[in-house]
Amino acid sequence: MQRPIHTLLTELCGPALVCFASAAASAGPVPTGVLECTVAPGPGFILGSAKDVSCIFRPVRGRPEYYAGRLSRFGVDVGVTGRSLLSWAVYIATPAGRYPLSGYFAGTGAGIAFLAGAAADALIGGERNAVTLTPLSSASPGLNLSAGTSSLMLQPSPIPPRF
């Protein structure tokens, strides 16, 4: 009797996938918290945009940390957005001290807004380039279309700036 192909693949690949997943889990970044940012309103220009951000990092352990910075996009960015809210899951590959999100992040992103909208920017950087920011949610009101590379520069702030 011949076994279905998916059963055969499961039997052959299953153990390898379990080993691979175990190795990846032990060697990968550790989830350390959530970064929530408010992005200042403003226009996008045909080749990009740059907007101020005010952020709070809520670590799994420890006290919240505040950051101020700038979110820039290079590529298509046409239209206008209101005050936007972005949040990322934060993963850190190495042990981190205080303010591990200080520094420069880069990656790719895209967004669309027609009255209500959304954007997503997956970024890597921070202290020793060991921090990964994975998009969780966004709220970006306006009329806008963006796609291209994104960068985020963050520096510690004693209090969260407001827009």
C-alpha cells in the first residue's frame, strides 16, 4: 500500500524540523518587550519622509524607558498622515543594559492610509545591532501611500515628548 506524499514528507522531515526549531529557539533573540511610538503628523514627499517620534519601551522585566527620535522613509511616500501610533515586538539577541534601543535601526516598510490606515516597518539595529523590531500594530490616519526602506534613530529621553 502506498502512503500519501504528505505522510511520507512528515515522517522524513519531521525530526529534522524539530531539531532545526530547537536550535533556532536556543540561538535566537529573546522577546524582551514592546516598543510603542507616536509619530508626528506631516507630509510625505515623493522620494521619502522624515518625522519625529516619541516612544516608550515596556520591557518584560524592569521599568519603562522613554526614547525620542526620528523615523525616515526612502522610496515612495506620497500624501499626508496625521499623528500615527506604531508598536513593535522587541527581540534582543544579546544581554542588554539600560536603554538597549538607543541607536540606529534600518529595514523595510510599507503603509497605506485612506482616512484610517496602517503601516509596517521591520527593523534591525540598536545596541550592537542586536535588536530586532517586529511590527505588531499601527494606526495611521490620513491619505498616504508609502513603500521602501525605513530607518529609525532613537535616543534616551528623560520624559516622553508629546506631539
